Amino acid sequence: MVQEIDLDKIDINAEPPTEEPARQYYFMAKCRQYVREEGERLGRPLSAAVVNFGCQMNARDSEKLNGILDTVGYELTNSEEADFVIYNTCTVRENANNKVYGRLGYLNTCKKNNPHMKIALCGCMMQEPDVVEKLRTSYRFIDLIFGTHNIYKFAELLVAAFEQQGMVIDIWEDTQKIVEDLPVERKFSFKSGVNIMFGCNNFCSYCIVPYVRGRERSRDPKDIIREIEKLAADGVVEIMLLGQNVNSYGKNLDKPMTFAELLKEIEKIEGIERIRFMTSHPKDLSHELIEVMANSKKICRHLHLPLQSGSTQVLEKMNRRYTKEQYLSLVENIREAMPDIALTTDIIVGFPGETEEDFEETMDVVRKVGYDSAFTFIYSRRTGTPAAAMDNQVPEDVVKARFDRLLKEVQTTAARKAEQLTGQTQPILVEEINRQDASLVSGRLSNNSVVHIPGDASMIGKLVDVTLTECKGFYYYGKPVLHE
Ligand code: SAH
Ligand code: SF4
Ligand code: F3S
């Protein structure tokens, strides 16, 4: 949140304050000086681009980086030919890392053409010591490397990068700290992510996130509510509450609070029309939450409920702490309370030791649940996780064949589900001008499906009732309903 802290009133020749966020505002004031001086030397304003490689949590972190960059005087751009490029990385699967290494070669060329260019890397991949070592030795053109726990210190680190020769590296192993009230530059004016917790304590055996994001920490509900109230005052109508496992929100607060209780408080905030959240771990999804969702006018009719595998045996090895039957009965309870809810999921194919029978169990759950959409992933071995050391890694060709079968099943079910809504009238939140056809605008239903309707930029950020005229598999064409 941008507090009214006037950088001009900060004495940058004094010692930096020790408390946060005042310390960071001091460094922002200092940084602004450097950015100004360099801009004057070049005879033009400096530009900066944050490139996001990861999940919604990373995207929200990028908005925080952009908030600081904007405050210190950079012009924000999407071009990687900017004066300052920051890669906010992900490491959940191997290909996320490969993407970053691939793109770094290109950045090196950019820097050769533009020697005063600065390059920073941050995010989850930087929490892996091997990665940082490789970058330190073989990618000497990088100016700044920091991790997930100290992202709030970006201004301070940037000042160090201006003042020091060579690479600045600052990585913390973990933190208990949550720094509030730093600037944020949102990508969308009408919707926003809101962190409600950081880190993860679940240690699913395939997953690297707990190692790179640290232990679970919930934000104080007062800070969350205050942030959302400010967002609403600023024109935001839809919020997405973010956490790796939102269902365990509040357990470690001084005054414990459940996620359902938090939702009830958020529901009261005037101006907020839609509430979304992710991600929900099935093992922690309570009856209380189902009830709050069913009675809510604002919580969207969409639940992302990662399955990972339909085989109880595999689920146990994954340390997911639910069985196939428990998952299916949870889905039944949810559907009973909210028959119109859209269910989406994540599934991993080829976990070590996955047999044909195990895979068939996954297919069985997919058929029984009938997901509205599903993200399917090929298992990726992450060094340091328990699964990486397991025997019976499944051969690539077997995994690929299963993956294709699963994808086909998921797509067929999703198309069938989508078709059922054709002809209905429902509100969409208009998000943008259609990228292919400028006479259309695109928005989302409560259930998260995309709808394209005739319209113009004046509709962006508005809720519009539309009739779904044509289903195209996983999206719709529609027309606005004209009210008297
Ligand atoms: N906290 C969320 C998941 C975050 S990671 C949850 O528990 O649902 C997003 C998805 O990436 C996971 O749901 C999982 O399906 C997938 N994933 C995580 N680690 C993976 C790995 N090693 N290989 C393949 N997919 C993985
Ligand atoms: Fe990873 Fe499991 Fe935590 Fe999700 S809940 S982030 S899959 S360890
Ligand atoms: Fe998200 Fe990737 Fe990190 S999925 S939490 S950016 S490892």
C-alpha cells in the first residue's frame, strides 16, 4: 500500500533508520537520487522491466517490485531492452529453471549493447544454493541477486548495486518477518491479488516450495482488511486471496482465526464485489468454509482443489494426507452445498513408482469429479525433495503416454461441462480488450471461465450481465443483456 511518505522529506545524508518500512523509504529516496543522476547523464528517463516466471504469488511480488521501481523514478515497461531488467524466477519444475537460463543469454547480449544496463534475479530459484553458485561463477554480468524472504529490501539492495562494484548477492534461508506498507504498482486497476499468508509447512514429497518459500506465516487480519479497504477505495472490485494453503490460514496467529472467519470479515468490505482465493489443500478444507462459501454473495463459484493423484497409495507417498475416498467425499459435500460450483485441479503424472493401476485411479477421479478445467504436469525431479531420492522413477515414454491420455480426458470433460452453461445469463467482470479482435472485450464469469462480448474500453473493470450465446470448448462468446 502506498502510504503518504514524502521522499523529499527524508534526509539521505543521515544514517538509515533501523525500523521498517521507514528504512526502505530512506533507501528509496537515496535510490531516486541515483536514478535521477543517471537519467540526466543519458538525457532520458531510465526504464525498468520486471519479468515474471512464476505463480500468482510471484506475480504479486512483481507488483511490489514495480511499486518500488516506480517510486524511485524508473519508467515501467515490458521490454527486456530496458535499462534495468529483473527476472522474478520460479523453480517448481525443472523447465521453469531452464527458461531462465535460456533467457539470460539474450540479456547478456542486451547488456553488451547497453553497458550501463542493470540485471537482477530474484524469486524462488534464487533460494537454491546450487543455482546461485552457478550464476555467481558463470553469469558474471548479473548485478544483483536476492531471494524470496528479503524482497521487501529491494530498495536497499538496489542502492548497494549502485554503490558497489561487482555482483551484489543477498539470500536469506528463512524469515519470520512480514513488512507491511511498502508501495505496490498493480497490473490491473480493478482487480488485485492480496497475500494472506506466506510459505508452506506441508512438505508434499515432490515439492520444492516449502524449501524456497520458508515456513508458513499468516498476515495479521487487521493488515489484510486494511489493505483490501484501501484497494476498494482505489476502485478494485475483485480480489484474489493468495497463499500456498489458504485453508490453514491463521493457525499461528497470536489470536488464531480460521480462513472461513477471515472470509466473513472480508465479505463485509464495501466496494468489493468478488472474492477469489487460491490454493486450497483438500486435507484442510473445513465444513465451516463450505458453509461460508455457500452463504456468500461475493465469493466466486470456483474452487481450485489440487488432486495431484487419484491413487491413495501414491497420495501417501506424496505426503498429501488424504485418500482417494476422502477427496471424492469432500467433492460431494462441496457440490451438495453449491451445485453450480466450478471445480478445477492440479494433477501430476509420473510420480516415482506410479503404476498403470495408480494412473487409472487418477483417471477414475477425473471422470467422477468432472473438472471444469485441470492443470496437468509431468512429474519433475526437484533436488533436495524426498521424492527425488525415491526408487522407481517412471520412464519418460510411459509418463508421456499417460500424460496424453489424461489431457484428452480432462479436455473432453471440460468441454462437456462448459457446454452446459450455453444459453444462460450471468455477470462477467470485463478485464480487457480482446487481443485478436478489438471490437470485443473479454471478461470472466464467477466460475472463472472467459467470455468474449462486443464492447469497448469503457467497460473494463465493470460487471456486465451477459448471455452465453456460443461455447467454444473452454471459453464463450456472449452478448450483453440490456437492462431497462
Ligand atoms: N500450494 C499449491 C501448489 C503450488 S505448486 C497446492 O498445494 O495446491 C502448483 C502445482 O505444481 C502443484 O499443485 C503441483 O501439481 C505442481 N507441482 C509441484 N511440484 C511439482 C513437481 N516436482 N513436478 C511436477 N509438478 C509439480
Ligand atoms: Fe507444495 Fe504441497 Fe505446499 Fe502446495 S501444499 S506448496 S504442493 S508442499
Ligand atoms: Fe510459485 Fe514457482 Fe515459487 S510456483 S511459489 S514461483 S517455485
